[in-house]
Amino acid sequence: MTMTVDKTQLAQLNDSDPEYLLRWAWDMGKERAAILTSLQNTGSVMIDMARRVAPELRVAVIDTLRMPRETYALIDAFEERYGITIERFKPDPERLAMMVNRHGEYLFFDSREKQEFCCRVRKVEPNQRALDTVDVWITGLRRDQSEKRMATPKAGIVVQRDRKIIKLCPLADWTEEAVWSYIQEHDVPYNPLYDTGYTSIGCEVCTTPTLPGEEKRAGRWRWMNQLEKKHDKECGLHIDGAGI
């Protein structure tokens, strides 16, 4: 059964703190609520927070099969520390084989269109299957991550395959400093790539460290900066359309 909230409830959720939102998600959605995370630092915070306020809340990742080994090790670390099983949604094997056979393993270097296609097969489509299992979608989007995300609400309604679901961004108004302060205070596991200059972590080949003064997502698909004057650093999970 699809959950619904009215404008008054949405306004209340947008004024709530992260702990309340995570607990509300579990209370309202039960098994139909989940943290879908790529295990950025915000994902680390939400997993730790949920273990305290909503310990049975589902946690899932989109496993593109191209993530850095540090990210896979982090999944193991969270499962061991918190005694949880992190669900993994992977690309469809037939779709993946078709794409690679037709366009090659590294098609994303050829053009923006092929880059979008790769993101769709490896990330967007598995994410759609994950969203088919939830009525409350919890993400780690923050307003300070990029110009495109500056208006991110803590709570909203999105349409997924002609079905409305509730999308929560509990840390939307947190700063980078607040995230790291929480991680340090609570000794939360995090991806060690952050210690080597990464500020946003995706697939291994498509992610690079950033330089001082660059946007946090500047390291995503960096080669595309040389082909386009302006490049929205999105993979398609949080925007309308097929890809980046």
C-alpha cells in the first residue's frame, strides 16, 4: 500500500531533525522504508544514526560492480560493526553484457550519451528496482554538495514508475564540517578515500580526487569537463531523465 502525506505533514518533516526523520520512516514504512546509500560520508552518518533510533531500518546500496575496493570493504565493516545485512542491487546481467559487447568496457569516455547509458545500466536501473521495494526513500543528499542540490528539501514526494513515494534527505541542511564532526565524535566507519583527497566517491574509474576550491563533485567524470563548458555532476538517480 502506497503511503501518503499531506502538505502540513511535509512541512513538519522538513522542520524535523535527522533522528526524527529516520525513526518516522521506520514507524510509518517498516520494511517499505530504506536508506539507499552509495556510502558517502553522509551514508555513514545515517547508518550509525539509524542503529540508535531505528535499528531495524533497511540499508541498501547500488552495487555497480565497479566500485572501489575501499567501498566494498566499508560495506563489510558496517555489517560487522552493526550486525546488519546491507542489501545490494546490481545491474541486470543481460543488459550489462549487451552494453559492454556493443560499446566496450570503457564506453563512458567516448561521449556524454554513452556515459549516460552506462550510468543508466549500472546505477539508474538497479536504483529503480530498489525503489520498487520502498514507499520511503532515504538518501544522503545535502545542499552544500553542489549548486544543483542547493534547494534540496528534507522531505518531498517523487514519482517512481507512475507511483508516488516519499523521499527523505535527513542531512540536507548539514554542512561538510557537521558530517565529519559526527563521524569523529561517534567513531563511525567511513571510506578511507576521503583521506586521500576524494570529496565524492562513485565508480572507481569515474571518480578522482578534487583540488582545493573545487566543488565537492568536481572529481566525478572529470574528463567531461574538457568536452563541455558546463557539466551537471549527476548520474541520474536524483534528477529527471536518463542520466547525467
